Amino acid sequence: MYWLDGVELPRGIAWTLGAMRIAAILGLVIFFVNPEKRTEKRLVKTSRVPILFDTSSSMGIRDRSATEPNPPSRMEQVSALFADGQVVERLRRDHDVSILKFDAASRPTEIATLGRIESKTDDSGASALAVSRAEQWRGRARLGALIAVGGLLFGGIASLVRMRNRTAQRGEGLAWSTFVGVVAAVGGYALLAFAHLQEPTVSPWGLLTGSLAPPTADAAAEQEEDSPAGEADPTAESEENWLAGVTTPEGEATRLGDALRQVVNQERGGPAAAIVVVTDGRRNAGSEPDVAVAAAREAGIPLIVLGAGSAEPLRNASVAEISVPRRVFPSDKFQVRGLIRSSNLGGQSVRVRLISVDEGRTEAEQVEAEATVDLMPDDSPVPVSFDVSRAEEGRRIYELRIDPTADDFDPTDDSRQAIVEVIQRQNRVLLIAGGPTRDYQFLRNQLFRDPEVTLDVWLQSAVEGVAQESDQLLDEFPATRAELFEYDCIVAFDPDWRKLDADACRLLESWVAEQGGGLVIIAGPVFTPEWTRSSRGEEGLELIRRLYPVSFFAQGTGSIRVGRFGGERPFPLEFTREGSAAEFLWLGESAEANEAIWKDFEGVYGYYAVNEAKPGGTIYALFSDPSTEFDGRLPIYMAGQLYGAGRVFFQASGEMWRLREVDVTAFERYYTRLIRWASQGRLLRDSTRGVLLVDRQQCWIGDRIEVQAMLRDAQDRPLAASQVEATVLLPDRTTRQLTLTALADGVRAGTFTGQLAVGDPGDYRISLLVPDSPESEVLTVELRADIPDLERDRAERNDPLLRQLAERTDGVALLPLPRTSADPELTAALEGIGRNDLESYLPGTPDEAFTRALMAWLLGGITAVLCLEWTTRRLHRLA
């Protein structure tokens, strides 16, 4: 085709068209062959400095200071040192900086990675090398460009002149001039491309003009892609909030050795220039730091240690615990128990006082009792207890307070308080009896005469019209929630539970579990054996069995023969250790008086035999006749259990009326205290429409406490709301709001949850106003936050260990912690950390910049040649 096209054309033009097509085909061949240039790639890992922050609870300790009445905590000192950012900025001038924290976890947690500030210009050496190579080829590139432009102009002018003058002689000569110009243009283009391909990271324009700059954006992108994984990118860092992530003391232990070993192993063989450790040095868990120090020394990684806290032994006495009942009745005696803990004060004595004041602190403090406590040489805790009572109603603060020693490092823990509410309210009791037993009759009369009790009676065996001493006589079990939930305690003497249908049994179980009702059950010889022998599977009776703190013998075991009602002589009760300690079973005002009264009690004649106590149940007393042992165990006579929010007590026979033979008032004291104990769940309830719970009432600082509220509306339906607001009283007596949001699963309607972050040691009280309650009912729950024991014992700064860390790794130990970032010793230590960039070369790597540049030159050349060919053919009127 080209030969036919060129028959009528001057020979020079024909050769020109052929040359251009051959050049285009040659370019395409080279393009598809895709030749590669392999080179040696330089890889640079930027020098790194990890900073390890100790976030264990001991960092929240405020060391005693002779110059500051309220010194900052160790963590507050660390926060102040790093707050202006100068320490980290100095390090970032030469290194990437990684921020990590460690405490009780076996591995440190990385908070942030901050890249070297000058890392964008760190490749200046590589740029200079590229510029030097480009300088060597600049002359040839300019020559090629000049030839290409000149050839193009020469060929173009020759073509224009020939088109105006078509004489054969001159036309042939001009045709060959066009050919020469095109060949020169293609050759010059090839020379320019060849020169640029010698250093493709420099732009062609910079190569021609001499304005040789660092690598182009594409080349920079290539370098970033080729950088090793894990290298920091300073443009993609988050540098604002890292300090907040490492300045909360929350860990229950300090695994200093584990943290150092993990970081050293991670940085070994890498560009780590040093490791900065901010800690008080008090390792109390995990491995010893020796292994990590040896590894750091072998790897040539120095440790820069910043020691927080005081090196003076921390001597301290504290009230570690206080325990009181939340609510009591007027004039009832109750105990305030506490635990005194000490550190480095063995052999000394402290004065402990119990102080009370009204909740509003409108009156003067009253010293209820005091005692001298001898602290143990081994620093083990010492228990204290005081018996008190209060006649006046109201909420009252009871505080255990110790007189601080002269060098007590933390006076804030010298006291602990709790609130007791003295309430005067009638106890609503429902008395159920299968028949009019003696215990039932004596108790009915006692409760009916008691002005603090409202008594309702359901005598199951009574005929219509029979009279019973009671405020209300029932002829059936309460049928609705409103009716049943008014009672605080139900006392049932040998009840026939078969007279309750399944709905009533479910209502009873809900009253105990959810409403905190108290259930006292006295077994008898008539109905108890009958209903317990009923076949399994009846829903109502299964719920009743579940309420009992004991399990029954299976059918066919002859259990009725194992039990005994009546006998030739009585047998005293054998109290277990738990029974002797249970004050609600005390018949005297002290343990000694109680023991004497029970010792004078001859005992009981019979019992109903049960199998064993359920898991979580407590056995208080046993029937002591050795001949009644079954499988090597004495029969259970008294047992109890917590069931949900309520309490259940089981007694194996109704013979406590025999206590009247010892003391007429002993029977009354027995049942009065038992009913009040069983009613505690109801007494502790703030409202019948809800309950406020926390997942634990003793916690460590830094913990997050799960708070849950279960609320009902005025119609006794689950409260329909998206959220409710609770108020938290903090240890410093300030308040803050806590939002509880409704569970989104739709399964537990009326349940609201939230989390409380505990930041300071002390007492917290959470209060929640029940929405739309007519009497403004308020739910409350209290909790206590402490510093973990591991973090309090020997919590002074461990200077010997910190110096050892630095000296064995050729590092620096700054003790105590520098106060400002401008501290000369700190500045010298940071500036002494030399840059440790790690360079490596990767041989035989395809030069992607060369390949991109070659493809660009080929495509540009092919396109230009084809355009010239098309223009030439059009000028000569060829297809």
C-alpha cells in the first residue's frame, strides 16, 4: 500500500511516510515488549523512640510534701511535664515517637504513633544523587531537544515551500529536505528520551532548564509505597489526644518487667534509638525486669527513666472498710464494722473514733464510741466494731475516723463514712397457717398487740365466721400484685401450698425475688409431708420448692420416717458457726448472753426432715439427736437463703413457743428479730416501682461501674422512656449527672443502663428520682472506690530498680521527675539520644519510575509520529 501510495509522490516524501510508519511500529513493539530496568533500591527505617507510661493505680498517689499542703498526684506531675508537648517535640526532630501505656495487662497498649517532624526532607541525600546524575545528561537532553525542534521546523518549512513551488527539480530536493527534517526530529526526540531515562525521577522540564528539584509527586508517592510496613506517616497522625490516654491511673497492678520485655523484643533489630520509661518503678506483678534489661543491653537500646513519686517510705494508716445496715428501726441496736489497714507503721497504735452527724451536717458531730487499735507488725488489717443505736428518725452519717500519724502520706483515707436511715414504719405481716398451732397462736397475739406491726391473717383451716385477732382476716391468698406487694413479710406455719393456684405461686415468687419480700416458713406434720410428696411437674408447687432454702427427699425414700414429730425428750439445737454469728437469731444483747439463753433452752422434740441446703443456702442450726443422723449428717433445723432481692427462712418444726419456759420475752425477741431480718429486703427498697443496682459496690479507681435501673410506671407497667437521669454524689461532695438509657433489645422493658467512670478514691452515691412518683420516691445506691492493695503496699518510688534499668543499658535515670520540660538534665538526656536510622538496599528491584517514563516517552513519540504521518498524507491528498 505504501509503495502504491508513493508511485506518484516524490521519492523523498515516500521515504518520509515509510520512515514515520516504521518509527511508529518500532515504538509499538518496544511498548509491548515492556523492557525493564533493574536497580538497587535504598530503604530507610526512621529512628524510633517508644515512650512507656505507667498507668497503674499507684500513679494516683499524692506523696506527702513539706512545702505543698495539697501536692499533685504522681500522674498529675507527669501530665504537667508533657502538657506543653516540648518533650515529645524534641524527640520528634530526630525520631518517630510511639506512645504506649502499661499497668496490669501483660502487654502494653499503644496509644499513638507520632512521625518525625523533618521526615519529609530526610531523603535530601537521595535527591542530591538524582540531581547529580541529571546534571551529567542535561547537555545531551538539550541537544536532543534542539535537534528534534530544529528537525521538525526544517521539515515543516521544506514541506510548505514545496507545496507552493511544484517544479519537479525543486520539489524533489525539498521532498528530501522534509525527510531529513523528520528523521532529525525523531532522532532528537529519542536522544531527549534516552537522556531523561537515565534519571527518570527528575522532570523533563527540570532536566532541560536546569531547575533540578527533588523527586516529583509521583516519585514521592512511589517512595511512600515502597517504605516498610509500620513506618510512621507524619501527615496521617493524630497528635491531639494522646496525653489523655496515658494520664488516668487505673491499673490494679504494675507489670513493668512484662512491658519492657514486650517493647524491647518488638524493637530489637530495628531503628530504636532509646526507650523512655515514665514510672514509679514499683513492680508488683509479672516477670522481673532483669530479662528485659539484658535484652535491651544486647540490642544496644538505652533506657531513659523518668521516676515519678517520692523515694521516702510511705507510712500510712487508713480506714479500709466500713459496713453498716442501710436502714434500721428506732432504738434497734446495730453494728458499725470497719477495717484498719496500715503501711510501715507496725507496732504503733492509732485512735479510732466513730462519729455521727445528720446528713445535712446542720448539727455538731457526735462521738458515738472510740477505741485504740494496735497496728500489726506485718501490716495486716485490723478489724474494729462498735454497737450503736439511734432513737430519732432520719438519715445519719456514721464515720470511722482515725487520728493521723505525724508522717501519714495520705490523710484523705483516714476516714470512711456510710449513711444509716432510721425509719419508723409499721411492718406489714401476713400470717398464714394450715392450722391453729401453738406457735401460730402465740405469734398472732404478739403481732396484733405490737403497735409497729399491721397484721393480716389467713387461717387455711378456719370455717366461715371464725374470729381471729388481726387487722384483717383473709379467706384466700392475695390475688393481685397491689394486694400482695403491700406486705413486708409472710410467716407461714405448716401451710398447704396446694390451695394456691399457679398464678398465685408466680405472684408469691415475684414478690420475694423482685420486691424483696421476706418469707418465713415453719414446717409441720400435717400439710408439709403431703404437698412435698406431690408429683413433680406442677408449676405452682415447683415455684414453691424453688423458694425453699433446702431441697426435699425424692419420693420413695421414706422421708416421712426420717423426720420426727413428738418424742420422749427434747434435744437442744446445735448452732453452726454461721448460726452463732447470725445476730437475728440472738436472744440476748451480746454473743455471751445469747449463748447462755440458748444453752438454758431444753430444745425441741421433732423436725421435718429435708435432704440438704441448696447452693447458696446457709444452715444455721441442726437437730442434735445423734440417732437421727442420715448419711452421717444431723438433720437441718434452721436454714436460710437470699432469693433475688428477698430472704427466705426455713424452720423444721413449730416449737419455738417452748422458749417461753426459759424467758417469757425470749419467744417475742426470737420472732421479732426473725421477721425484721426477713423484711430487710423490703426495708432496703426505696420504692415499690423500681430498684437501682450497681454491678459491684467495692471497686478500684479507674473502674467503670455498670449502673442499672428497673422502673415501672404508675400503672405497674414497665416504664416507657428512652432515658432517665441519675445524680452522682462524688467523694469531693460535688455532683454530676449520669444518663441511663433504655435497653434496645426490647426484651427487658423498663430497664435502663449506664456506666460510671470512677476516677478518685472515696464514697460515691447514685440517686434516681422515680419518674412521676406521687411522693417523689428516690432510689439510691452507694459504692466505694479504692486504690488496689498491691498498689498501696510499699508504694514509694523504687530508686534502686530505676537506676539499675538506666545504668545497665547505658541510659539515664532522672530522679525525681523533672518539674518542667525545660529542665537542663532532661534536655541533655533527650538531646543525647542519637538518630538511629536503619538503611538497607534491595538489589534487583524493577525501577518503576524508569518504566513509567519509558512508557510515557513511547506513547508520546508514537502519537506524534502518527499525527505527522496523517498530516503529511492529508497535505498530499492521500487517503
